[in-house]
Amino acid sequence: MRHAKHFVRLFALLAVVLIAFLAVRAQVVPKDFGTLGRFRASAIKEAAMREPRHLGNEACSDCHAKVNDAWAAGKHHTPQCENCHGPGLLHVKVMSEDSVAAYPDRIKAFPKALRPTTGTQECLWCHLKTFERPSALKSIKNVERHTIEKGGTFTAASKCTDCHNPHTTVVKQ
């Protein structure tokens, strides 16, 4: 029992560390943590108070009915509008804050801001040929080769939308 003092000190130190941990944890962890599993109950209220960024296709179809109908009938009916065009909240705010008649330049300028601008990147998120893609999904290995094989002229500024309507997937004439 020569080392009994060491064991007592060790257990005393562990007890102090445990008590300190529990005291700090009690101060840091919110009171409502754990009432709904491993979540804070107030997190639901906070999330409900946040303004949604993504509005869904229904918000788009209110004003863009023709495009929505073409999209719904086409092969691209699975991706949502915001997958390609980005969050719709800003668009809805800008178009509804003031009278559109008072700001006619917004009607002309805003759709351009919503068009995919990085060339082919948005399309290639789904259509780049990779080994894990389903074979039923039309995909390409090389954009330049695809453009030339289909009779087009490829440049650095070429976009998929130069030849394809992204809403209906119909090839433009």
C-alpha cells in the first residue's frame, strides 16, 4: 500500500475534472437540448423564423407558366428550377418589392442574372459521363467533341444552351 496516496490523489483529480466538466457543460448546453432527442427544441422555432431561400417550382410557375409547362412535359422535369437558376427568393423580392412598371429595366436585366452563366458547368453536374452515372441518363465525355460531332462549332464561349433548350431538352434548329 505504498502507493495508496497516489491512487487517492489520482481519483481526487479525476473527481475534480469530472465536476469541472459537468459544471462547464451545464453552463454551455442550452436548457432545451435533449427534449427532442439530440436537438434543441428552440431550433425548430429559429428555423421557422428564417426566411426560405429556395421557394420550389410552385413559386416559379406562378409567373412563368409557359416555361413551367414545357419543363414539366420535358425530360428535365426532375431537377427543380433552382438547381440551375439558383435560389429564387432574391428574384421574387426584386420583382415584387416595387411596381414592375416603375422599374422596367428590372424585367430586362433580372432574367439574365438567373440564366446559368458558367458555360456548361451546370449541365455537366448531371450529364458528364462518369462510371457511376446510370446508362439511361444521356451523358457526354467531352463537350468539344460532342459539339463537333453534332455539327456545331466549338469555341471557348460555347454553352450547352447554344444548341439545347434546357427546359425541354429539344435541340434548337
